[in-house]
Amino acid sequence: MILVSLSIYVTKRFAYAEHMKQESEFRNNDLFSKRIETDTVLNIALIGDSWIHNREVGEFLQSSLSDLGRRAQVESFGYCGATSKDLYQMISLPSPLSHMTKQNWEYVVIVIGVNDASGQYGPDFYAQHTFWIAERIMGMGAFPIIVELPTFAIEESTALFPWIKRVRNQFFAWWQGCDVNNISCYRDALRQKINESVLKDNVRFVSFDEICSAYSTCPTLYRDLFHLNSRGNQKLAAAIAKQIAVY
């Protein structure tokens, strides 16, 4: 099984390497010279995986912005189980999310990466697709705000996997130069990717350490090993609101 999994992995990595050679479609270096008036009703989209699927973060974000004196309309587009590649394809190809790309947003907040990390897809995989998502958002004329790959119980959840999947993930983590707890490894890869590109002055990050730096230190913010509870979502929304308010 391990040899089969390794063969599949290597095949996917070669295909992925070829895909990375393609020139990105969306470039707009002058977008962020504009400012948004403080009395404007902001149109904000949250896109990502199951972390925003229930729309709670969006509701808390609208409330947090109101507390900061900013009016906003927030819509959430969350897809359970989505990886960064899935999300990139959803906003680039005909999909249920295609209509979102045709709307006028001031800000698009990206919350993605838990499934990449849990599945040990690799830091380059996560960084490249998240970069492309941000670039695509710039092409729409919106400000991209990236929530750092969220903290979750990656070691605890991996320990519960069937032994074949557990060994597979441990091997892939080693193969990719990360630990099983790969969260900081993936975050660093994305920041490096952004900082070495034309997007470095055009993308804002929300530091997840402001919400929770390690699952073991704040389990009361989580409803399970992977997802925040309402209290955690409220803290996440407040951190996002602070980034939007400083524009």
C-alpha cells in the first residue's frame, strides 16, 4: 500500500510541477493605490472550506466591523473538505462559486488550508494554490486578505487515523521537509511565496496566533479537533475586522 501511495504521490507531484510552470492570468499592480472611504458600505466575501460553511464567521465579522464603525454586507462561500487547489479551481472554472467572481467586492477573505495540512499535501501545494487564489481575487478588483493556515489539532487527529493512513502521512510529512505538525511549515511557505512576488505589498495576513497559537493551549475555542466553536469564530472574526479597518 505504501509503494502504491508513493507512486500516486510522485505522479501527482510531476503533474503539479508542470502546472506550476503556467503563467498566471491575473495581474493588477495598481489596484491597491485606491482607498475605500470609511462611510462606504463594504461588500465582503469570505471564501474557504468548512470553517466558514455555516456562515457564523461572516455574521460575527459584520458585527465586529460595526463595532469599529464600519458598515458592511458579508457573504460566506464555504465548501466542506475543500483544499486550496479545490478552492482555486472553484473560482477559476465553471462551478457553484463562479457567480461569486462576477460580483463587486471590496474585500475577499480567504480561509483555507486545514485540509491541505491534514492530508499532508505539501507546503508548495498549499502556497502555490493560495497564491493563485489571491492573484485571482486581485484580478477581480478586490483586496485579498489571507487568514494564516489555522491552528487545529493536527497531531491528535493524525494519531486517530488508521495505521496505514497514519504511516502514509508521517512519510509524506518527512518527504516534504515538514513535521506531522506542519502548520508553521505551510505558513512560512506561503509568506515566502507572497514576499517574493508582486503581491507582497497587496496582500494582508490575519495572524492566527492572535486567536490560538497551539491547540493544546486553547481547546475551549474548538468544537472538535478541526473546527472553532462560536467563541473561537467570534475571535477569528474580530481579528479579520481589525485588518479590514486599517485599510
